[in-house]
Amino acid sequence: MNLAAWFTQSVTLYSAGAPNTAGDPSFGPGVSVSARVEANTEKVLGPSGLVTQATHAIYVGPDTSVTISDRIVLPGQTIKRTPLSVRSEVDKAGTLIFTKVVL
């Protein structure tokens, strides 16, 4: 299954790094990645354990790695957003098809 044609937008991904000397999170430089961005109003259980209203779902291809600690900037925006959930979808053989990131 080739989903590359679906990834017609781009988001900027800031990968989480080691905390700085003050203990604050640090991030690598922003990297533009192909994605599909959709408005989303689902409720998700966030990393803090609270139910949160999502606003967007972002889908990225198997060549892009995203973690719950990363930051993402949506097209046309400047705010670095924290994922509420990150879920990888695999086929029957265990091959990664895409990753869904909920913001």
C-alpha cells in the first residue's frame, strides 16, 4: 500500500533531546516533513493522564520518527505543539505503514 500521495502537506518537527543543564527540555533544529494534517475533535487520554480535546490529527510516513516528547508546528503556524498521543500503524507482517500524531 502506497500512502505517499496522501502526504501533500508539511509540518515542522522538533525532535526532543536531552534536558539542558537547568533540567528543561531541549529540542533539535526544526525539520520539515511530509504529512497529512486533518482537523480532529476526538478526546484522548494525554500523557499527563487527563482527558484532553484534540484539535488535529497528523499522519506521517514510515520514514519519519515521532515521539510523545517532540514538538510539531502546523502549516502556517509558529507555535510548537506537544503531541497528546503517538500511534504507529503496522501491517500484518509488522511493517510500519504510518504514524498518527494527535495534537
